[in-house]
Amino acid sequence: MSDHLLYVAASGFESSCQVSCLPAQHRAARLHGHSFWSEVRASLPPGWAPFPGGEVDALREALQFCVEPLDYRHLNDLIDMPTDENIARWIRQRISAPGIQTVGIQSTIHSGVDLDPEQHAHVWRRYLFQSAHQLPNVPAGHKCGRMHGHGFEVIIHANQDVSGRNLSIDYDHLDELWAPIHAELHLACLNDIPGLENPTSEVISAWIWDRLKPQLPELSWVTVYETASCGAHYDGHHYRIWKELTLDSAVQLKRAPQRDPRRRIHGHTFTLRLHVHAPLDRVRGWTVDFGDVKTVFDPIFKQLDHHPLHEVMGDKDADTASIARYVKHLAQSDLPELDRIDLNETRGCGVILHWGELGPALPI
């Protein structure tokens, strides 16, 4: 299966707005403000950036230039109805970059919309619950076989064809649907809930899906974070998991022009997400154990973390796209279920390398 590479960039802006298409009593119909976060994903053609390896910075600069007029402004002066969907449309129409696949807007850290070229809005909303659980079918001695607890996070994803409308799925509607589920899961032992006798992240995501889908036909994914660095998705048919790591590594962009600071040795705390797609083990209740992913990847991690990647990678350049491809080269034989790598050099700025189903966006 061939690789697909998307460059990702993000930028924030502070703005006030008033969404008058909502009922008069709705809180967002009043004048209010947000710390907005915007993101673009683009399939950039060769030669678009000033030099090979400069694509992430060039896309970030294009997005920053695009959203600068929105910063510390009343959005209604620029956008007739500044819903998240319409702000995304405004950016798409004005950003000076080719191959834009999605434009995302987060008006809060817990909710956002990604808009694609076909006017499909991917709406997501994050919820939290605190619970205990134990996994009864894990191997003897596995730490998850003991009763323990997590601050779980759930993201409900819904897709809708908005066809130019101001709003797709109202966040308040998702809140109403989530409330009874939250009441059942919060401050509970999950093993005591019918259907969650083996409450892995995969099983929890499917359990939530089964309760939401009849009431929310637009539901497209359910994401469950078991910890801040790992979790599972379910879309009604397929299970996916991810494991997140950070790499504190040095880099040098060898193809940068003379006197460009990126030609010097510098570095980042990279955020690396490994995405795995595999069938559900009906006994264990998981696809692949998060711990096994970490164990398998650990020798590769030790080659990359706290090292100069421009030396580790030999004659390859150490730009973010090349690093992602290098990680795939090192990991794929030992982790054949791997089908996507997200690598960000700063918050929301990096690449997505995938050779399977792309799956949902995760908040940044």
C-alpha cells in the first residue's frame, strides 16, 4: 500500500464573536470570546516550499499570515456568521497554500470542527469521566489485572454534509446525548456495568458507540483516552489504537539555504503518535496491548531520543517528513499493524504519514 503524506500546521488567535443564528437565550448568541486554534492539513506539491524540508514552516507561516486579520478582532466585522464552520471556510478561501485537505477550528480545548473540500464537517466534542476498572483476561502479573483507576477522556466524532450551512451539529446536542452515559460511567467501577465486564479502551469505545449511534446517526467515531498518551477508536466496524511518545532530539536541515538558521544544529521535543489497526482479540478485549507497542518500539525510541537525528539517519535529511519515513522503515517489520505515524515538531505543526485508513483527527 502506498504512502500518503500530509503536512500539518496550526496557529492560534484571540477574538470575540456573536452567533446570532442560535436561539436568543443560547450563551453563544451573546457577545463572547475565545482563544481559537486553527489547523490545516495539506498535500503539498514538490517545490512549493522555499527548500525541500521547509514545508512545515512554510505552511505554518501561510496559516499565520491568513489568520492574522482575525487576531484581537470582533469576528462579526469580518465574517457574517462566525460559527466554527464559517471561520474554517473563511480560512480556506484565503490561505495561500495548495492541496488543502481540511481546515480545522477549535473554539475551545474540548470542541472543534474540521471542514473538508466537499463541505463535510467533522465535528468533535471531548468529555471526561473518572472511573476504576481491572482487566480480567490479561496475562498473569499484568498490571492492568489489578483494580486501578483512570481519568478517562472520550471524544465523540460526527460527520455531516453542511452544504454551506452556518452550523452542522450543535455541541449542545452532543452534550445532551452524552449526559446519561456520563452519569453511568462517572465515579463507577466499570466492571460492574453490563457490557463492560472486560473494560478495555476498545470495549469501552464500542459500548459508547452502541448507545449513541441510534440517537446520533451522524456518529462516525468514538475515541477513548485511557491515559494522556494512549487510547482507542471505534467506528462501528474497525478498532484502532495509538501510543504517543516524545522525542527530545537534535536536527539539522542539510538542504536549507546558506545562512538559514535551520541549517544550524537545533532541536525539538517531537510528539510522535504511532497508530495501529488490528482485529479485536475477543478474549483479551484489545487489538494490541499498549504495553506491547511500547516494548516493541523501545529499541527504536532509544536510537532516536536524545540523539542528533541528522547523524543517526545517515545521508537522509532530518526534516520532519524524512524522520517520519525513517520511523516507518525502522518499525514496520516489528510492528506490522502500524499504519500511520503523526510527528509534530511543535504543537500542531508536523506531518501525518499514513498507508492505511486515515481515521479521525485527534485534538492538538
